[in-house]
Amino acid sequence: MDSAIDVYAGFEISVATRRNERGAWIADLSVSRDGKPAFEPWTETVQPEWRTCDEAVRDGLERARRVIRQHAGGGDDHSWIVTRRHAQSWFTTETDRLSGHTFTRGN
């Protein structure tokens, strides 16, 4: 088991990883502020599974930061799916551009 502690926007994030019954890595999260639990109960959806401990730690930190931003009024209430779609679109465009594929639209 591995763990990580991070401070983000005045909140302390604690991530502890463990293997589940299928051997995948998952992250258990704890978020506190001033020594008290910040979110009770911690909102969990389906627990993501990862191949490595490092991936589970990274995911735990990202999930905790996202929840903090949403609850702290940081204005980050959009879906991470939109952000990923934008990144994928940019990546595809750059890959096509660098490989010499140029697409033009007809008038």
C-alpha cells in the first residue's frame, strides 16, 4: 500500500491505495480542513480501478481536487468529459497537422 498527502485550496487530501479482490489498485480518499473531515460522507461513485499504485494515487488526488473546486465555489462545475473531449480534439488535430494530413473544407 502506498499513500500521498497534498494540500489544495486550504484542504488536506490524504490518499491511501490498496488492491481490491481482483488485484487492481484503488484509492481511498480523505479530505479535511482544520483537522476536521471536510465532506461527510465522502461522495463516491463507482470506484475506478488502476493497473499501478501511482495511477491510483494520481486519480485520487484529481478526484479530491475536483470535489473541492465544486464545493468551494471555484466555478469548475463543468463535466470532465468535456475537458477530455477538448483535449482529444486538440491532440487529433495536432497529430494530423504534424503528420502532414491537411483537411480543407469546400466552399
